Amino acid sequence: MEILSYIFFLGIIYIVFSIIWFFIALLPKYVLGNKVNNIQNTVLHYTIKAAQFYFLAALTAIKAIEAIKENIDNNQGPLYMIIGGIVLYLYLVGKIERSKMR
């Protein structure tokens, strides 16, 4: 049951992060405007994406470590890390598939 609550909290973290990140990602676009050329725009886009993926991975790792500390049985520690990685992978694959469909 603890694993299901862990997955549930990861989902909540991803939803809240997506909402916050939407506004953070808009900030450089509004500050720079249309003054940047295509190469700089592409570099900015991939830099923002890389930062987003890094922060998501960091939040997943933080939540996994927190869940391991709360869990009495330390033998399940690697299980939480693996499940967190799988959930993160599925989230990112779904996000990439959604962007391809656009």
C-alpha cells in the first residue's frame, strides 16, 4: 500500500511541477521576444527542456529518498528507486508522444 501512495504522490508532484514549469518556461520567451534567431531559439528550447527533465528527475529522487526514510524496511529501498524511475520514464514518454502528435 505504501508503494501505491508513493506513486500517487509522484503523480501529484508531476502535475504541480508541470503547472509551475509552464509559467517558468514562458518567462524567457517573453523577455527575449522575437529578437532571437532560429538557432538561438532552438538552443533555448532544448536548454529549457533539459532543465525541466533534470528537475523532474531530481524531484523523483528526492521523493524516493523521502519514502525510503519513512519506510521501516530498508530492503525495499532499491524498489522505490526503480519504481520512481519507471514512473518518470512513463511520464516523459507520454509527454514526448503528446508533443509528437501536435
